[in-house]
Amino acid sequence: MTANTSPTFRKGGSAAEEAEKESNANGGRRDRGPDYFSLKEDQSSTVIRLLTDHDDWIYVEQHSFVPTKAAPKGVEKWPKAMTSVCRKDPAFEGHFSDCYICDNKIKNNFGKVASSRIRVWALAVERELVRGDGTEALGGPAKKGVVIGVRDRIDEVDELNADGKPTGAKVNYPRLLVINQPMKGFFANLKALHGLYGTVCDRDFAITRDGLGTDTNYKIVPIDPIPDLKPGTPAWELYTQSVTDREVVLEAIVGEKASDEYYARFFDPTKTVEKDGTIVDSTAATTATGAVAVGGMMNLASASSPSGDTGLSSDMRGKIQALGVPAGS
């Protein structure tokens, strides 16, 4: 999937922040952002349809299980650890000169230095198997309990006006997922299937978690393709329109995890983030404004970077090297 640059990036960054808010008490989702793919239990499973094909997967150096700093005053729910994109990843060369986690050799939840590792990012739609229930509408008695198809899981979200305020109406969207996983044990399996089929967007995949903690792999089983649901079909255009309507930009979501605001909010105890997005540095007399903090990606240099031996094609870095560069630069 191809994303626009600066204007959409800003919108995507806001959508990514909103995606972390909790659902409304009535069960509807007020945010317009995607969920993160997660199977928490051994042998738990789901079905997905990838929207991002192999050559558009984004990969970056990433820190995992990094303990967060103390919760801000008055905040009751606060994560004990977070994932972050390393600010010393080659994609950010010429923009960031520091990484609080690297520079301070912060240890992860396992007591080891939270060194960065390659992680891959993609977008998908969460789907579900449909089984016959004995009714004629679902195949009659002969199909009771039998898988007869696959359908989208749906999110009911608040419709927002141009100012980002709820209108009172509800809108149904396919449930978007951000997938953030390593090559080994996850994306390598999909890479092999891409080599077999030439794409990973023409069919659904049933994914089952195998193991817990760091000893986790994923079993990925392809499901027979649906001819009317693949890139270039009207049904696929509905997916594309959903991504546009919800202002979801994968590059922006990745970039937000390396932003000044993100690091100041969760990791660096010398900095605080005000409600307006201003970053206050207790060790300096100056502050960074929210305009920088929102994405932390403005005027990103576009220097070329080696891809490294990650099993992905060499042009992957380019997908994030242009993050935040104004159109026409």
C-alpha cells in the first residue's frame, strides 16, 4: 500500500494516538485507528487478510519490553513496558542524533540491555470463519458446523466531523490491524508463501500462536482464495477506502514510535509532555513545541541506507526514509 507524505502523515500520527484510547462504555469505538495484531494465549488463533504486500512491508530496528518511566501524576492506567522504534535506525539518519534507550543502555523486562532488533510492519484486516448453523441461509442442515466462508470482523466507530468531534452517528468499518512481528517465526512464513503465490494479498491466512513468551512461533495456513476479493476488485477498493477514511498511514504509525513525544512520554524521565503536546525538558531552559512532538519526523533526511541481511528486498528502507518529507521536496 502506498501512503502520501507530509499532510497524510500528520493525520495518521493523530489517528495512531487515538488508537490507544479505550472503547466507549457502550461498546462502540470512538477512535478511528487500527488495533494491533495480538494472540495472547498458546494455540489461540485468528484469520487475517493482509493489505500490505511483501514489497511494501516496512522494517526497522526496534526495542522491545522496555520498562516505562513512572506514570504521570493522576494517571491510573499506565503500561509497565512499551515497544519503541530505535531512533538510530538508518531511516532516521540526519534527523535524530540520539536514542535514549541505546544511549543509556536501558535494560528490558528480562534484565538484559534492550538492544534493537529488526521488526517488520504491515496492515491487515481481521477476518473470521463462518460456519453453517443449520439454517437455509447458511447452507441448510447438511452444512451445520461446517466452514462455508470467511467474512470481515467489523468495528462500529463514532462518526467524526471535520473537527474530530462525534456527530452522534455510527459507521461500520472492517477491523484494521497493525502487524508488528519479527521475520523469524512470523513474516518469514509469509515470505515463503509470497514466493509460492506471487502475492500475500489474494487469500486469507489462518494464524495460530504456538508457545508463550520468547518461545513463540506462529503457524500460518493459507485459505483458498476468493476470486472477487483481491487487489483490483471492487471489494478490495472498499478496504482501500476504509484505510483512507480512517486516516491510517503505516509509515506514520511506525514513525510515531520513534518520535520526540513518544520517547518523552514513556521513557525519558528528564522530559514531560504537556496536554498541548509541548515537551518540557527539566535539564534545559528550552522546550520543544508540539509541532515537532506530534510526529517527531519533520524534514527527515533521505540518505540511502543498507538493507542488511533481513530476508527482505533491498528497497524496503525507502518506505520509511521519506517519512514526513513535505510533498515536492
